[in-house]
Amino acid sequence: MPARPVRSTGAAALLVAALALTGCATAGTAADDTTPAAAPTAEAPEHDAADMADDAETDDALDDAADDAADAVAAGAYLDYEDGLIEATPGDKVLFFHATWCPNCRALDEQLRAEGAPDGLTVFKVDYDSRTDLRQKYGVTMQTTVVYVDDAGEKLSSEVLYQEPSIDALLAAAP
């Protein structure tokens, strides 16, 4: 019976030695290959030449779009109002206070969409319900009101086009 414990001790020692050798072999090869790389920090984002070229192309496309928008505005356009557009738009400008629930507003809106704004006139469609700040600034109390403004956004004239919501009436309301 004494041979039996020696044999199991020898087998256990052999197993431990085999595992140790396997561990040593992978420590020099596989462990080095699987070491995680340091994550990039927010302070120094990594960009390669392809990313920079893509950024330049995007910038060029945005510049072209801005030039196209400026050309469209210069020739007259019908645009949704956004803060800062009055000052950035050359030529004559008029604010059209529009409400989606107003049938007369929809009639003028449909005509402007179908025929476009008259040459040299930019018509800004202002949401009557949400832009109470502009209604107060220009004294607008009814939808279908048009307000002609100068380059600084100061009121030149205004007219309610409720009875005749048309491009002709819009032009007749010019100062």
C-alpha cells in the first residue's frame, strides 16, 4: 500500500509541473497579445488622414449648401422663420404670421409654395401660435398678418391679409 500514495503524489507533481510549464509558455506569448490597449482619452482624440479628409469634404459641402441658400434667398424665397435670418438675408423681407388651423393662412401658404416668393422678396413663415415674442414685438393680433421689416428687423409696415390671402395682396402691402 505504500506505493499507492507515492504514485498519486507523483501524478499530482507531474500535473502541477505541466500546468506551470503551460502557464509560463503563454505568459510570454498569448498574454502579450491579449493585453488591452489603453483607451483613448477625451483630451486627445485620435484622427487619421482619412478622418481629416472626410472632415474637409463635410466642411466643403456645408459651405456649398450655405452658398446655395444665400443664392436662393438673394433671388427671393419662402422660408420658415429662424432667429438671425432677417439680418442675414439681403433684399426685401416680410414676415408672414401663419397658423396651421387657419384656412386663409393655408391658402396663402399653398400659393407661395406653388408659385414661390416674388423675385427679390424673402417671405418668412412665422408660426403664429408659438412665436408670441414676435407677435408682441410687431403688434400682430391676427393670423395672416404680414410685416415688412428692414435689414435690422425693424417694422416698416404691416397688413392683415385675412380677407384676401394672396401674393398680390402681399405685394400690395409693401411699404
